[in-house]
Amino acid sequence: MKLQPKHGIDQLLFGMKRPDVEKIYGNPDREFTDDDGNIIYLYNAKRVRLTFYEDEDFRFGYVIGSHPDLEIGGNKLIGVETHNVKQSLQKQCKTWETEQFDMAENHFNEENWLILQTEFDTVTKVEIGVVAKNLDDFDWKFQA
């Protein structure tokens, strides 16, 4: 499963609406609305959580994944030591901000809106989101 920073995951592009996603991934295993009014789709077999932003006409704009086959540029992510993942991404991710929580850490690259969630120095989840084009607009990759 290919994560494509700034673009999406596999064939799913940031900016797609729910019917567009369902044509590719099918119906979600679970659907709910979060505290911000966003619609969340969970796909169990793919181990992904997709967010459709309420204030952006429910466009797909964020993904969290933990599938062992997740990769960026052919490099596996889940179960790999943090420094090895960062090294494999060094061409596209120059800087990282790190936030620590008890036994976990988040490593954030703002340019690509990419977060590596780690425990015990091993990547357990990855998050990517649509990036801002300017102060008012996102850089939606899917154009209906």
C-alpha cells in the first residue's frame, strides 16, 4: 500500500468525495462522525482510517494507517526503526519535529504533512494529510 505524501494513498487522492472512495475501496467497515463533524471511514483489512472534512464539503483529506505493507517510495514503514524510516525519507523530508508522550513519539514533517507515530523507536502508525496551497485553500489533488 503506497502512501503518497501530498497526494493520498494508493488510488485515493486528497479531495475525493465519499462516493469516489467507495468506488475504489468499497463500503467502509465502520463509519462515524468525530467531534469536529468530520466523517471517518475505517477499513479493517487495509488498517486505514480516512477523514472527510466537514468544513471542506466532506472531501477526503487525511489518512492514518498501520498496515504492515504501508510504504513510501518503496520503503516499508510499519515495524521499521524510526531512524531507518527517516533516513529513507531524507530527500523529501528535510526536517522533523518530535513530540514525546510517555513511551510513544510523534515525528512530524510539516512540508509533507506526514507524522510517524512510534513506540520503542519503531514506527507503529503513519499519518498524512492534504497540504495547504495558501492561507485559504488546500492543494486538492483530485479534481472532479
